[in-house]
Amino acid sequence: MNPPVAKKIPHTLETHNHKRIDNYYWLRDKENTEVIDYIKAENEYCEHSQKHNESLREELFQEMKGRIKEDDASAPYLSNGYWYYTRFETGKELSIFCRKKESLESEEEILIDENKNAEGHDYYDVVSMAVSIDNKLLLYAEDLTGRRKYEIRLKNLETGEIRKLPLENTSSDLVWNDDNKTIYYIQKDEQTLRAYQVNAFDITTNESTLLFEEKDEKYICGLTRSTDDKHLILGSYSTLTTEFHIKSLSDHLPLEVYLEREYEHEYYLDVVHGFAYIKSNKDGKNFGLYKAPVNNSEKENWQSILRPNDRVYLEDYELFDRHVVVQEKTDGLSRLAIFDNTSFERREIPVDEETYSLYFGINEESHLPYLRIGYTSMTRPSTVYTIDLASLEWTQIKQQPVLGDFRSENYYSERLWIEARDGVKVPCSLVYRKDKFEKDGNNPILVYGYGSYGNGIDPYFSSLRLSLLDRGFVFAIAHIRGGDELGYPWYQEGKLLKKKNTFTDFIDVSVGLANKGYCDADKILAMGGSAGGLLMGAIANMRPDLWAGIVSQVPFVDVVTTMLDETIPLTVGEYEEWGNPNEKEYYDYILSYSPYDQLEAKDYPPTLMISGLHDSQVQYWEPTKYVAKIRDLKTDDNPILLRTNMEAGHGGSAGRFETMKEVAYNYAFLIDLAKK
């Protein structure tokens, strides 16, 4: 079976007196049946070319499925008198959301059964929910396409009645007023999907009132309740600047700005017992933590709890009645510290592993004497702990069960520092199975990376990944510039006019791992998704000879054209991440690395591209156009494959088993290449 060939219809794009010819621009029209037919033909070709991996895919899927406890449940958490948790039933794809009143011994109440709600839908996902203050009503946001255009439903928890509210194309943020009849939600722009209008909706009259509209297209809005449950907090966020509004939830007074936006001032707000706690970069790029009366926002009145530190990055904080807990990152690893919220006395919570990841769990009740966290490493399954705020004693609440013959001690993780071409040392976390590994340069390796938006990829456990490790693979995460693993400056060194550091770091880490004997230099495979898909496209252009294969998931590869199109979701808000190509300096720089624009006639590595037809983050046409163009230009016989999920968006399938099948498909592609 020959690969499909997309027809060429030259389309001229001109910016700054520079012309680009895009032969595949026509693939942007999803309403054109010819476009859909072409995508389906690509899917058929992908299935045909991977037919020989069918038994391996099934073997991998059964392994992955066999490691999970199918009737598992999450660790329950306490909120307003009820214990909430999520559980699965054997053989079912989706979650069941439940609660029990006061005690875990009480009778279970099912709030939402996604499996029932999903009947008749190709895609279904409940992305958020909110229970009224009197515990009698449930709001939930559901996604029926994967495009993140949410619809809101209201369930009466006493009668079981469900009604669809006249609220569509909203964000997933939902907050109840204390009157149990008013809800706050955010409307999205119909075209760009920017969350920009904050509204109050009366469920008794079906009337909606606009409270706030964010007019600057670089900003999106978000809503939450304060820790003390007394305030509605509205955030306006751009890449470089934030602003917050606040109002009481016990009345209908208007929102009031807490501190007006100042360019490049990022601050984040929460409230407990009449005091605002503010994470801010006003005194340093790595952020400090401050305290002030909630009704006095002048920065000169902020008390300093934690001053910014060039070597320590303040990631997050949680508020309790008597304590503030901060999550910091030093040399790429997170740690926790507890402060008395009056004396600001500091106590650190020790962690003893070489490479790990920790994060705040669900802490809904500020009066509780313990903190809940999640903890994982590349050899330790995800574990929920409580930490006593007085004694600092850890208590395990739940660990992710891994069925079968898994033994954590059979695997080993390491943390390396590899020197990049400009002398900067880049951290890398890796894991392998001890009895399948010798440091002799013979193992295949999968290197994963992201490196954008200041989103670091911390080392984490994956039971699915064991199928690679058990076959002799090394798995590595390259903590490249553009993430925040080494603090905010690490992010700044991989964005805008320094974006290429992200790509060269990934290449240099991969070469360094081979030079140190951790892998076979001829069996280096790479994977990344979304902005990590941009990374995959860039490294394929820069060092096509280095990679035995690439899996590029929902990849952002048509950077110049997308960043010039303000009608596409996210574009304007992305200027502070990538630069505005309407300015020539940024146009030239982005053009110099944009994967689609830099494709040329040369050999390229085998590549599997994963796309979602309803993707709102990276439009389906980017990987579609890329595959058509690279296949037309390349000078080798290596496969270039496009696999489009016709029922999903950026996150892929919603179901847990369908997700495993997608992972098995990707892994089978890579394992097959490693054998050659």
C-alpha cells in the first residue's frame, strides 16, 4: 500500500516582504470532505504499515492492563462534612465520582457515573465539579468532543434530577455563592476559546450577569474559592503578568481588584482568616511569599515570609489555619518547608531519594492538622501521604497498586548532569531495569522532553513504561531549558529569542547519554508532545541522523503561520512565549526553527505523528500538513506516519483502556525500530 499523496495548491503567505509558499494550506478546512478523506487515508496507511506490530501491540496492551487494579479507587479527601473519592469498576473505561457523609463507613452516594453519561457519545469527560455549600446541589462541566468547549449541568443530589444549564463553551472553573443559588463561571470566546467573561448565573431564574470582562487578548481568566471559603478569587493571567480580583461569597457586591497589573509582575493570591498570602516576583525572579491584610494590597505593607533566592524556586504554597506550607525547587528537585503563619519560623520536611517528584494533594480543610501530598519517583509508584504539621511525621494513605511481578527494587533510577554545547549543565533523570542493563552502550533508549512555558517534567513513575524497561530500554527525561526545573531563569533561557537552547539541550543530552555508555548511539529514540512536538520537529531538522525514531504527539510544528493567525485559539496569548512574528526580529527567529518551514530535501528518521481532529491547543492541520510536506521532500525510505484520533482532542482518548491502547501503539512503533 502506497502512502496517500496530498495534492498541492500553492498558497502565498507574505510577511515583512518575505514570501512563503504553503502547498498544503488547504488542509485547514475541516468542513471540506476532501480533507477528511485525506486524513482517513492517512489513518488507513498508518494501520497498514504497522500491521506487522499488531500482535506486539496486543501483548503490550495486555501487559499494561494486567498491571492495574481495575476496581481501584482514589484516596478519599474531606470537604465540608463529606469524604469524596473517585473509583473504577472492573472492565469499565471511565470514572465514577462518589462521596460518603462524615465517615468512610457511611453509605456511598454516587455523584456522577461517567460510564452511563458517556452512552451515545464518542468522547466524554467530566473535567470539574462543584458542590453547593448546603451539599444539596452539584455542578459539573462536561466535554463532549475533546475540544475543551464545556457544557454545564446541575444535579439535585436529593432527588437525582439533572438539568442542562444554558451555559455552553465555558471554562471548567465553577464556584458557588453562599446563597446556594448563584454560581460563577467563565465564558469562552467562540472562535479563539479564550476564557474572558466572568459571569454570575442564577439557577432559579436562568439569568446570567456579567461581572468582569478581560479585554486584553493576551490574558485568560480563572476562578477559584479562597482557602477560607469566604472569597471568590478571579485571576487574569498572561505569560508575564497577572492581576487578581476578589469578592465576598456571602453577598453580591462587585469584584474588586486586589492589586492592579504591572507588566512582568506575577503574583498569585489566596486568603485565610482575613489575611492574603501572595506569591510574587516583585523582589526576584524565583518568587517570594508575602502576607498582608486582605483589605490592604499596597506592596509596601506586605510582610515577607520567604524572600526570593537565586538558587531556590518557589513553586507553590498551601494555607492552613496556623501554618503555611511551601513547595520549593532546588537543583531541579522539590522540597517542602512549613512556616508558622505568625512567627514565620521555618521547618523543612526531609526527603532522601536521589531523584523524585512531590506535589500538593487535595487539602480542602484548612483546620486539619495535616498536609496531604503526592510523592513518586521513577521506581516508586505514586503514593499519597499525610504529613503531621506538628511532628512532620509521614503517614502513607494510599499507593498506586501495580499488579503482576513488579518489584521496585528490580529497577534503578539515576540523576545526571550533562554539559551542553555552551557549557551549561543540563539535568537528566533516567531509569532502567537492573538485570537488563549494562553500562556498555548496547541498550536502546527513549529520551523524553518538553521544555516550554516554564512547565518542568519532574521524574515520575509509570506502570505503562515498565513494558519498555522490561525489554531492555533505558528511559530518560531531559530537563532542558524552557522548563522551570532549575528555577525561573531556566525557563527564560529557553523562550523567545533563546528558544533554540531547548532544542540543542535535548540533542546534547541524548549524545551525552550515548557517550557515557547509557545507550547504543544507533538506538536513540525520542518522544514529545504539544510544545514537546515542536521540540521533536526541530531536532529532526537539526540532527536527523541521530534518531532511530521519533514519536511526536499533537505537535506544534507550523509555528510561523499559527503565530501570525490571531483567529486560532491561544495565538495572541502566546506572543510572550514565542515572540510576535508581526515584529521582524521575531519573525526571522521563529522562521529559523519552525519545523514545517525548515523541512528540506534530505533523509529524515522514522516518525509517528499523533493528532486529534478536535484539538483546540494544536490544530489538527499542523501535523497533517507536516506529514504531507516531509513525505514529499525526504530522500529516504523511512516511514512517516500520521495517526489522527477522529473523536478526540489534545489529550487523546478519555477512557483508561483506550489510553493504554494508544500508548501500546506508540511503544510498539519504537520497540520495532529498536530491533533493527
